[in-house]
Amino acid sequence: MAHVWRVPEPDRPPEPIRPRRARRPGRLLAFGRRASRWLLWTIAGIAAFLLLVWIASYLADRPLTSYMERRVNSRLKGYSASLRRAHFNPFMFSMNLYDVQLVQDAHPEPAIAAFPHIWADLEWSSLLHGRLVAKFDFYDPVLYVDRNHLQQEAKDPTPVTQHGWQEALEEVYPFKINLFRVHNGTVSYLDRGGTRPLEVTKLKIEAHNMRNVRSKDREYPSSILAEAVVFGRGRAKVQGNADLVAEPRVTFKGDAHLDQIALDYFRPILERYHIVLRKGTLAADGSVEYGPTSRTSSSRCSKSPGSTPTTTSARRPPSPSEPRRRRRKKRRARCRMPRGPGSRPRRSTSPARWAW
């Protein structure tokens, strides 16, 4: 039997280690396409939802206006309100009222107040203090009052502060007011026909921290600032602190400044009190404190350069007993005040009384 011998094969060199191939770029592209498609559809869905919400907010203006007008009038007493349009912004959680008219039921013509634009919004900075409060801004408001309005208000047994003003504002926006601002306001009072109205223009009012959100409890937590142009050229400014939620009444402490206030505008009003005023201007600086137990004020008045105020008071008809009282007062004054050095006392006509 023949033997077959196998020739040993020579040793092969080890194969070199090849680097691992990177992932195919096609997989990354496919994943990127799927992710971008999903992101695109998500963004498109959110945009479509926001667009529908924005359109729905405008479609709800008419029913919201009717509802708002009905709720506000249910809170007012002796007055009625009307508004042209109410709009709620769902993105900012704000309420906008346009062309609001306020009339007195007894005298509906003319309107007592007009508000072209009222903006109610959340005071976002108060969220840092853990409070949910609102802010109100009144743009270009006009307040008109005449003598008929005041006479009707005097006859009304309901006080001015209890006509439901705060409750009506809470119907507009459900949160408590912490910031109140008036921009470019106008206040006019007409005493009677043919006279010049008492007009205050460019009125600016700012009341901060009305609910005492940002500060510790103290006597006057709210800051108040009011500025206005009086009778065309005069200036008035009031600045201080107040407690607007105090019971039973509001408290205030601050400073007041008046400059170039023309006094002849008050002539029709002062004539009813038998005071005739010809001309003059008023400038004054002072401080006022009004509280439940204290009412103090200190002022410093000065006459503006070039003004010559002149006032005369008309005497009322003397009563039959007035001459007797006048003579008695003169005798008492002579008894208390000497005429001068070297004068001798003389005997008065009344017994047991000396007069000089």
C-alpha cells in the first residue's frame, strides 16, 4: 500500500485588521428625514391650533360684548354703561374694552364719562411674589359733570362710593386690582350755561401696590402719583402713599403742589356763597394726611408774579339783634385791650366793668 505524504503548506501571514466601516450615510439621512417630517407636522399642528384659537377669539367678540355689558349694568346702581366692543386675548389673558359710555339714569344726556380704551391684564411681576392680581389702564378717558349731575347725586340716598364701581370692574376682569393707571385724562365741570367749564387736562394717575403685594404690612403701602394741567396753564401734582383698601375709608399721606391756578374760573361757584372774585392766580405747596382718626394739612401759599388777586365778600342782611351783639363785642374788646401807654381807665356804662 502506497503512502501519500502531504507537503506542509507554508504559514500565511495574518490578515491586517481593517478599520470598522462607518455607518452608511443613508441611514442618518433617513432618520433625519423622519425626524424633520415629525417636527414639521408638530409645528404645523401647533400653528393651526393657535390660528383657530385666534380666529375664535374674534368670533366671540359679539357674544362677549353683550355678556359683559349685561354683567356690568347688573352691578351699577343709578348708572348705566354701554360698550361698542369687548375682546379677550387668549395669549396674554388680557381684556380690551372699546368705546365705553357711562350715563346717569336720571340725566342720560350728556354722558357722564367716556372711555375710548380700557385694558385689563394680569400683573405678571406679582407672580414672583406668589399673588395673582390685575392691572387696569384707562387711555384718554373723559369725565364730564355738570350741576344737574351733582344735584341728582345729592338727592340720591346711596353714597357715591357705593354705586358698584369696584364690583363693575371685577366683572370686567375677575382678579383684584393691584395697579391702576390713567393716561391723558380729561375732567370737566360746567356749573351753568354761558360760563367757562372748569377743565383739567393731561391727567395722569398711577396707583401701585394697591393690594400690598410687594411690601410688608405698613400704614400706607400703596404709592400714588397724580399730575394734570389745570385751566390750560396751571399745574397740579399730588404724590404720596395711601392705603386704598382700609376700612372704613381710604387713608392717604403725601405732598401737593399747585402752580399758576387761575382763580377767576371759580367765579360762578363762589357767587352762590356771596363771594365776588375778580382775578388772580394761586401757587401753593403743602402736605396732607387723611386717615380714619387724623386729618391734618399744612400748606404754604404764594402769589404768582404779575397776579393781583382781589376778593370782596358781600354782607348778608343784618338781623335785628345783630347791632346789640356788635356793641356788646366792642365793649368786651375795650375791656380786654388797653388803648396805649399813659391812658387812664374809665368807668364803663355797664356795672362792675372797667374799659380803656
